Amino acid sequence: MTADSELPRAARWRSPLIALGWGAVAGGVAAVVFRAMTLSQEVIWPSGYERWYIPMVVVAGGVLIAVLIPFTDDEDLDAQMESAADPRHLRRRRTAALALSAVVAYGFGGTIGPEAGLLAVVAELSALVGIRIAHSESEARLIGQSGSAAALAGLYGSPPGGAAYDDDTLAPSKLLALVAAGSGFLVFLVVHRAVGPDHTDVGLPAYSHSTGQLAAALVPAVAGAAIGVAYASLRTLSSRLLARTGSRRVQVLIGSAALAVLATVFPVALFSGHDQVGELAGHVDDSAWLVLCGAALVKVLAASITVTSGWRGGEFFPLLFAGAAAGAVATFLVPGLDLATAEVAGLAAATTVGLRKPVAAVLICALLIGQTAWGPLIVGATVGVCAMAWSRRSA
């Protein structure tokens, strides 16, 4: 066989190898960055801190973000992913400022996930790699998309969820993104377990298939969907109110002050919520139903303030916590309702409505929760989709 006949075959394998290789590298980088972000949070928030410490830290974080805000673009996570998909046009100074701003947001207690920081770092590396190895615009985009899919797949513990997140589809055209997400997830898992504890366990109670409570799961699903609608409404309201206060820097400072007050009064407002889900079962055991209702509402209010005031990050984990809390309340309304069924249905509905990405939400939740709770998950997602359609008609 001649060299000329071998060339097309090599060219055919180039794109899959780029997706596989760069996805693995991006997953490892994302794991290291995520561990650094969690360590910064642990340093900034030592165990046993007093209530007076909360406003000092949150306001300090807001000041740092206000300093950085002029050097970043005013874009949300979806826009950030769109920019990352075309790494040849990334601006390094903007990306570096965005990464630093996201690290500050997560470390200083923002009600937000670490997604923005991971994507910014991986996007910068994708741009550097793309300049050196990409032979075409399509290859450069593949590198950017592979990096983003791999980073999110590792964080969420869901390769299909990471691949689907950008446009909420998992069509055949996403095959290379799925390859990158799979390799990124595996490397993320290995690296993160080597440098820190497992982060994929969100603390849900064990789900039993023998409960036969899918009809009853409608109640927590409705509660979770209501929380998702409330988050969307609060986010819109917060954005409008902050827009009236002045420049973007002023909006950051005012929003940060509001978050500091809220978190001081209700400490549950702090952080993404990923590590707080396990505490919900204790409130159910104590019949602290008002505490659960308050936790769900405070979390979405804090998340709406955080996102709209310029703190960079993702909405998924706060919605996950709030939806699980709202679902847990349904065990009071429906005697005998299994707690795992209630929490899964609630969080599925809340993330579906809040993210406005039903496919990605289901794929992420299905693997992140670590249980084959497809029944309540589908019930929650279905109710969430109905709530999305209703809210759009009402708007």
C-alpha cells in the first residue's frame, strides 16, 4: 500500500484522536483546577467560623470581582461555552480575568458552581493548543468543544451531560464531543481521586425500585418545578433592579452587599449547594418543614443575586439543592412518600426549568446522583418541561 493511499486514512483518524486526546488532557486540567478552587474555599472558610465572618468575606469577594469586571465580558455560562467553542478568537487577558473572577466567586462563598472557572482555564489552553496543532477552523472548533465537554463531563460525572450541555442536544453530530467527554470524565475521575475526595456523591438517600410511588412523585416534581420557575423569575427581577443602579461595577458591589446580608441572616445561602444536599434528610427526620421551605427559597434567591451581580459560575448545583429541598417537603404533604423518590423528582424538575436545558439536566442528574432512579427522574423532568412551556406562554 502506497503512502498516498495511507494519507486519507490518517486524515480520517485525526479528528477522533484530537477529541480523545485533548478531552483527556482537558479533563485532567479541570480536575486540578477544581481541586484548587475547593481548597481555596476551605482556606477562606475555616471550620467553625462565626456569623460575623460571613459579610466580611462575601463583601471582600464582591470587591475583588468589581475590580476584575471591566476586564471580562458580560456573558453568562452559555455565552462562555459558545466563545470557548471557537478558541482562535479568544482574548487571553479577558479569559484570564474571567478565570480569576470565577475562582473568587466560588472561593468567597458565592451561590454558584465552579463551571465558569473550569471552562475559562480549559478554553485558554484550548486556544493555545489550537493555534499550534489545528489545520483548519473546524479542527480549532473541535478542540474548543472537546475541552468544554470534557471539563463539564468530569465536574458533573456525566459524559453525555457534558457533551449535550452547550445546545441541549445529543445528536449524532455530537459523537466527537461525546468521545472527548468520555475520556475527560475518566481522567478527571482518576486525577481528582488522587488529589482530593470523591465529589460525585451528593448525599441523596438510597433509592429503592420497590417503592412503587411514581404517581406520588408528581407532588415533589411540582414543588421542584415551582422552585425552578421562582428562580427564573427572581433572576429576571434581580437583573432589572441591578440594571437601574448604575455601572456594572456598581451593580457588582450592590449585589454583593445584598448577598452578604442574605447569607448572614440565612447561612444556607452560601456556596453552590452540592455539599449541602446530605443535610436535608436530617431536617426531614426533625420534621423541620419550614426550614426546608426556607432553604429552597433562600438558595434560589441567593443564586439569582449571585448570577446577576457578576459573580461567575454555573446554576446547576444551587438548583439541584433547592429542588431536592422542595421535594423533601413533599414527604410531609404525602404521608409515606419515600424521601429519595421525593428529592430526585424535585431536583430533576428544578434543574430542568432553571437551566432551560431538559436533555442536559436529565443526563447530568441521571449519572450525578449515582443511582438508577429513572422513574422519579423522568417524572420530575416531564413536569419540568410542562412548567417551562407554561411559563413561556405566561410571559
